[in-house]
Amino acid sequence: MFNKNLVEMRKLHGMTQEDLAEKVGVSRQAVAKWESGESLPDLEKARILSDVLNVSLDELANHEPEENLGLGLAPKGKHLFGIVNVGDKGQIVIPAKARKIFDIQPGDSLVVLGDEETGIAIMKADYFLSMANMIKQLDKPGKDRK
């Protein structure tokens, strides 16, 4: 799993084994061994790999394409939680992993935003309202804008 994810991400970034080795501070042969599954990097090198490849260490080590609609690794902070179905009244079930990552609890209020060109976004209402209030304060007459 790790070795396949490493090869995929290295190629996605257009790097050779030598390019990646240089950025991580190891030999090309070390990268080749990691990619063949012959060995694994130590924790510090694995952390550097995840930074260089802009992917979380957990995803680099554990990503299973079959669990992600057959798609590859996403950059750090980006997620594909899966496909949800819309019920008769427009309801959807937010996947458990998304609820955990974004700390969405039963009873929380969410704001649904939309852009006809790019789609729908959902965010916690308290965060959205605090952002809106900050913007409102900036737009008050007499405020200096620098």
C-alpha cells in the first residue's frame, strides 16, 4: 500500500526517483527500495516524504483507492468522502468520516452555500456567521481601509 501510494504521488508531482531522493536526503536506491516494497523509510523520512508530496502521512501509508471511488490520494486538507444520495425531501447523510474531521454533531446548524458554476458547499453555521460579522464590521461607514 505505502509503496504504491509513494509511486503514484511521485509520478503525480512529475518527479524521478532521483528528484525525490534529493528532496528527502537519501539515495535513489533507498527510494527504489521503498517503492518496490523491499523496505520502509524511518518515521522522519516518511514525514519528509509526506511534506514533499503534499499528502498526509496517514494517507500516504494507508490510502486504499478502492475505498475512495478508485481515485488516488488527495492533497493535504482535501477530502473525497464518497457519494451520498438525496432523499425525497432533499436530505443527505453526511459521511461519518466527514462528521469526525469537521466535528459535526447531532443538532449542529449548517449553512448551505451555492454557486451555479462550481456547486454547493456546507459549513458550520457558527463559523459562517462569525466570518459574516467580521466582514460586516469592515464594511461599516467611516472605517479606514488600508
